[in-house]
Amino acid sequence: MLDMKFVRENADAVRRGAELKKTPADVNAVLALDEERRSLVTRVEELKQQRNSLSEQVGKLMKARENADSLKQQVRELGDEIKGLDERLAGIEPQLREMLLGIPNIPHESVPPGESEEDNKVLREWGTKPGFDFKPLPHWEIGEKLGIINFEQGAKISGSGFIVYAGGGARLQRMLINFMLDMHTSQHGYQEVLPPYVVNRDTMTGTGQLPKFEDQAYCVKPDDLFLIPTAEVPVTNLRREEILGDQELPLYYVAYTPCFRREAGAAGRENRGITRIHQFDKVEMVKMVRPEDSYKELETLLQQAEDVLQALNLHYRVVEICTADLGFSNAKQYDLEVWAPGMDRYLEVSSCSNFTDYQARRAGIRFRRDAKAKPEFVHTLNGSGLALPRTMIAVLESYQRADGQVTIPDVLRPMFGRDIL
């Protein structure tokens, strides 16, 4: 959420930011409601001063045993007017907050302009595309032939967009998760946490999923709880409504969770197999840092996600996201896209983003530089390290063999226990 003072003083920049993100935002309505709120606050303060002055006069008259009925009536009338204005203010405050929640974060000045995802900028590539002396199969054919991915059973027990991993597929998934968690904790300095997979409305609002994306979430209606769309949601909210000490920063958290998203498909794109499913596993990195460090931390976050792909020896590219494709809460974002030779395309496997103070303001996460300093909002960042379905796709398709088996990546063999899937 943007600071109301910032919106007031930078209205044109806020409008422009929303336009660049192709996100409707009625900034004029927010400014008008804010002006009404400020006028009401000023009026209430004036009336309270008048009431205090009259109350003093009433006291003096009563002390002198003189008639104060007229002044008492004025005091009562002022009290009634103040009460009415306070009630109006009480209604405006949540209305104004709700409107502010609908305004997106402003893109950082370094974000490339664009009209669609086609304008995203490829910054660099790592590794080389694997070569084959046979036509590489897509992962759904590999999975079915090896009996490690079962689409029919997933659909039978849950519906379209759900899958079952079996045998070596389930084991490979588990090994990938363990490998990622071990790398981020032992090499990158993250603290592992295991959060709940169901969260309340305040938690979803704190990271920006609500109110804008409520229709994409799985909601447990009787309890008004939500299945998490990403570990970013519970992990960022671990410190909600807290004031951190400067010595606590930076905070690095990593978590594995399943993720649940109702909107699993995208029109006009190839979504066969496990590219887009309603429930998937992901390892997520979350940072809370000092404001002046956040863009440096973003570059480090990106490299830490890249480290996983490099260790698995998977070809990928780094993409800088343009303004039109930038997330609602994001100020700057990089995507890592891994090569899937069987599908003959790149697949997004990680998004690394800096939210500046946008999430922290919504969630009330602040810090003090010293004991006497005024609290400031932290900057939050997160990045997938990595999303498992597309990592699984890349491994199966990149390491497939002519005999239909799949070679286990070198880095996973000690924990997997064998060389071939």
C-alpha cells in the first residue's frame, strides 16, 4: 500500500505508475476522499477548541453563581456536531484504506517500459541447451511411460488441474525440495520455517493478494480462511504488526509449502502436463531489509535462485519484467526461465521481486534504527527458489535418454540413491 501523503504529493507519478502497469486506479477519488477526511479533522479540532473555550466560560459563570444555561446548550450542540463528524470520520478511514489497497505499487525507474509480456527484456543466458540424437519427448509422455506422473488419478480424486506423483517421481520431487532447502540454509544463510498452509484475511491482505485477487484464491468459506497461493504470504506475515530492532535486519526466511491457485490456466498458451496446475510445490525465499539495501538485496536474491539452476546444470535465461507485466505489488521483478527441450520453450521457474515498503505498509512491519528513532517500514522481497513443477519438467526433459529413462542430475544422486529414474 502506498502512503497517503506520498499519493497526495505525487499524484501524477501514482497515476502514471498505474497506467504503466495497465491497472485501473481512481487516484482522483482517493484524493477527494482524503481531502474530505482532512477537512473533517480540521473542523473537529476547531469545534473541540470552541467547546473547550465555552466549557471554561461555563465553569467561571458557575463559580460566580451566574446563569450558564445558554452556554451549556452551546456546549451540548457542539458536542453533538463533533460526534456526528467523528462518526463520519470513522466511516471514511476504512473506506480510504480500501481505496488505497486498490492502487498498485509504482514501478522503479529502472523497469523497462512495455505494453505486454512481449516487451520483457532478456538480460542473459546461462549454460547451453541440451542436445539429443533423438527427438526429445515432453514431460507428460516421459511421466506416463515411467509411471511417475499420474494425471488420471489426480483428476479422479480432485478434478482437472491436479496430479499424483508416484514412485521415482514422488522421490525426485522430495529430493529437489530437500536440495533447495539445504542450499538456501547452508550456503545462502536463510532460516528455514514451516508455516501454516491456511491463512486469514489479514494475512492475505498484508502481501497484496486481497482484495484484488480474491477470485483466484481457494477460500474456506465458513471460517473465512484461505489456502495459500505461495509461501510468501504466511512467511512475510510472520512479523506483521511488529517493530523490529535494527540489529535484526536483514531477515532471510526460506520455506517449502504446497501452493494452491484456482486460476491454473492461461488463454492461448500451451498448458498441457504439469505446466500450470491448481496445487504445486514451491520453495520460497523471503527477505526483510533496510530500505537503502533492497535493490542490492534483489540482485543477491536473483543470484541465489540462479545457483539452484546452475547446480542442476539446467539451461536458463534471466528476464527483466517490463512495466505492463509487472506484478501488482512489485516495484521491480526478474524472472528465471528454464529451457524445456521436450516442449521446445522456456518456462518461468522463479520470480524475484522487490516490493519496497508496499507490503510492509499493508502488514505493519517496521524497524527502528536505534532506541530513540522513529519507526520506519522495512522493504520486503521474495523469490522462488524454485517452483517445483517446472523444475521437474526441465529435469525430466533435459536429462531424458533414448531408452526412455531419465538420468538423475549429479548433485541429486547422493541423496536419491541411484543414477537413473
